Amino acid sequence: MYSIGEFSKITGLTVKTLRFYHEQGLLAPSLVDPQTGYRYYDAAKAETARTIARLRELEFPLADIAEMLAQHDDETDILEYLARHRQSIEASLRRHRQIAASLDQIIAHQTKARDAMRTATYEVQEKQLDEQLVAAIRMRGRYDQCGTGFARLGRKFGRHICGPPLLLHYDREYKEDDADFEVCMPIRKGQTSDDIEVRTLPGGRCVALVHRGPYDELGRSYERVLQYVREHGYSIQMPTREVYLKGPGMIFRGNPQRYLTEIRLLIAVD
């Protein structure tokens, strides 16, 4: 057997490190002299010590190394474990590369949206809205489900539609799955039937802003118009409105960067 000093030279581990590994239960000596407390190691321990040293250079935690050694008896088992671990690292790298690519897309998208808002030609304005006859369906669910409501109104009123579709929001906050909204189509004439209500939408003074771009970027325009409302000390009347001046057609989706949506917030008049 080798003394701890000799074993230190063989493995490239300091005596202090070997003692520490013994205390941590990572690499026990083959023999400890009960009289002197000297530690002795046989040759079979050398490869294990070198493996531990290399794994530590690769920043493996001591707890992971200890678990690996406890579960694998010989060098072949350890090599098989390391091969499996390498495969796991490769899989993790692929996932991280995918995440990095997604992050690049998000950064590019948000940078483009931010720059578009900074250079937008549309400004917040105040205007008077006239009352408007509409056919409406009250819905609850996800916002992207509004298309089914608009399609029903389109089929039923067809040639009597006289303006762009609009959506009334009854919630003061964003909701994912249980939003309360109403799809509306301006019409020349029509009658209430089933769950479709024909009524006059009241007019009034409003703060408005035309948003250019995809619907998932509307939040930036809401930020601008709500800041305007706050700066002027206005109170908003519910529901708020979105008018879809230009959007996807019934067949072709079109270019979302060219969608035009007017945000209309009716304000209380003292």
C-alpha cells in the first residue's frame, strides 16, 4: 500500500485534499493505522482518485460525485455513468440552443415593436363619437375566440353591415380565459334574435389612438392612451372599445404589421 504522501504524488491530489475527501466520505483510505492514524491507499484507489480530481476540475459538485461512486462499483460502471451524463448534457445544450434562438426572436420582435411605437405617426386624440346601431353578441372566454362571434354576425347581417367590427371590453384588467367582451357589427337595420342583440351604442366624448401592428402588441398603445388619460385626470367609462379598421380577412390573414386598430376610451363628462 501507499502512504498518503506517496498516494498524493501518484494522484496529483494534495494530502489536505485527500484528508478532506476522506472526511466527506468521498474517498476512504484502504487502511488507517489505529495507533498512528496514518492513512494508506492501495493501487486500486488511484484511478478513482484521478476520476474525482478530473470531475472536480469540471466543477461537478462533491455530492454528485459521492452519489456516483456509491452507486457504481468499478471503473467500467463509472465510465458508463459518465457517458450517460454526457448525453444528458448534450440534450440540455440542445434545449438551451433552442431557448437562445427563441430569445433572439423575442428580442428582435420587441425591439421592432418598441421602435415602431417611437416612430408612430398616430397620436392620441380626443373626439366626439356619434351613437351607432350595432348587432352584438356578449361572450366570455379568450379574446381570440371573438372571431366566431364576428363570423356569426357577418353571416346574419351581411349587406346591412355598414362599418368596421368592434369589440367592447367589460373588464378593467387583462384576462386570459374568462374575459368578458362583446363583439359588435355596425348595421343599418336589424332585429334582436336569440343571443344576438340589436341596440344603439351610445356616443360620447372619447380618447382614441390608432394602433398599427399585430394585436399582441396592443398593450404598448394602451400604455400610451392610458398615460394620456391619467395626465388629463379623466375617468374612463366602461366598456372600452376596439375598432378593427384593418385586420385579417375572412380568407386571407394578411400582414399583421399592417393591421390598424383604434382604441377608444369613453370618458366621463362632469
